[in-house]
Amino acid sequence: QYLNNIRAIKSILSGKSKSVLNELKKEIKREIKSQNFERAHEIKKQIESFESILAHAKVIDEKPGLPSPSIFKDSTPDLRLIGLKKNPERIETYDISNFQGDEAVGSMVVFELQPDGNYMPNKNEYRKFKIKTVSGANDTAMMAEVISRRFKNNWPLPQLIVVDGGKGQLNAALKALDERKINIVSLAKRLEEIYIPAKKEPILAQSLGNSIKHLFMSIRDEAHRFAVSYHRKLRIDRILK
């Protein structure tokens, strides 16, 4: 049973959730046919839990991947357009993942400026956080906790922080920065709006050109992927226990 659980975890984490569910459904039929009703009931609960993850946590059922190195090949992003004096050497992006406050986690991904003027992820610098101080579904408070905890570590400082969300997430992150002089913006998914502390109204990423739009969408999506994969792992571990 232990080995079967390990195989199931590997299959789910590699994007084969449907095949795991199909195998469980076949197994429950075998147990019912053998009149092992207690075991069949356990499998039924597992199936319901897996389906809940897929339906409500919006688990991506594909093998995670990184942005293509050639995504900005046509032009390089000029972040002076959002008020920076020059392009940052290091960009940190943060996202929160939870299901109604359950197994809440945060992610930090790092993109670094390359000699050709483009940005590429540095996976060695990625960090993940299990939310400790916030109960319930409160994404803004969770974002504040993650940012605050990040700066308790002696990690290289970013020149730009991007948080997933709107004005609320931006304000929470600003408060957590505790007057540290670091550029910070937030990116809202609905219209790809960039919120900047010095501006009352957001800027549409599209209005800044494709290179900036693609950069911000790529780093936001990578932070989301990393957060969801960690959240999914915690939920699966709890189910199997």
C-alpha cells in the first residue's frame, strides 16, 4: 500500500491526475466485487478528495515548465516605463495559493537580468513558505506574512518586487516592507493591470509594449505555478496520511 501511495504521488505531481483517478475507480470496483466494503469506502473518500483538489484548487494537469528562453527575442523590456531608473538586476515575484484558507502557502521566484538585456529564472533562488500566522482565506494578510518573513533572511536583495493581485495585495506588501526602499508593483490577472504605489490608477501592461507585458505575465505565471505545486503537494500528503 505504501508503494502504491508513492506511485500515486509521483503520477499526480507529474500531471497524471486522471490516470490515478481511473485506477482508483477500477480498484473500488474490485474491492466491492470481493465484498471488501471497508476498503472500498476508504478508496471512495480518496477519490472524493482528489476530485476536490482538481475542481476547487484549479490544479494544472500538465507537466510544469519554465518560460521559453526566446520569449523576449524580438525586443528587450525597458522597465523605466514603470518609473524605475534602470532595469533591475533581480526581480522577485510572490504568489499565494490556498483552498478556502486550507494548506495556505506562498511562493517566491527570482528572475535575473542577462547580458543580452532579457530576464531568465534562477530556480536555485526560488523559495516557498507555509503560511503560519493567518487563518481563513485572507490572501492579503498571507502576502504580508510572506514578504515579512522573506526579509528576515539574508538573501540577495531585489531591485523590484512583483506581487500577484491588485491594490490590496500591493498595500499589504508595502506595509510588510517596513519602509525598505525597494521598488514594488502588483499585477492583477483580470486585465493584466499593473498597480504602482505612486499612481492612483493602474496601468495596462499591454500599453507598455509586448516585451514588458510578456515579462510580467511570465514571472507572475511562474510564481503561480510554483505556489500551486507546493500547495498541491501538501494537500496530497495530507490525503494520503
